[in-house]
Amino acid sequence: MVQRIGGFRRKTRSKLKKPHRQRGKISIRKYFQKYKEGDKVTLKAEPAIQGGMAFPRFHGKTGTVVGKQGKCYKIRIRDGKMAKEVVVHPVHLNKEEK
């Protein structure tokens, strides 16, 4: 079998691209967001920061905060019928409105 060439950000040109007017420095507030266990969050990748980014397949998914691992958070999401845990930096998370 032939292996695909490419890595983590393969085929994500539009998914991991910001609108022109939103480019530039990121608010420091995004780095220090706090979440409690049980909070609902949406995974939205911040393209300017590659560290702690979830796999692009999970972009736009909603999950719950399960715990913390260093500076990052463990998020439980559903991928099809399977429940998965993803470790994500708070820069790539948005709080889900109720």
C-alpha cells in the first residue's frame, strides 16, 4: 500500500485559515482561560498557535472538560459512536453558551 505524504495539517487550507481582518496578535486573555470540570467547550483551532492543537478532524466539535493535564485540558468528545479524550490548550477552546 502507498502511504500518504503529508502531516498533521494536511488538507486543512480553509479549515485552519483566519479571515483577513482577524490576523495578527492573539489576545493574552485566550491563553489564560479557566475551565471547570463539566464545562461544555467547542474545539476551534487557533491557526497562529500550533502547540496543543487538536487533530483537525475534531475542529468544531463540542465536548466536556474532564480534567487538566499541565496547562492543557482533557476534553471528552464523541467521534461517531466512540467517546474520545483529546488534550487541548485553552487557546483552541471556546466556551459553549447555554
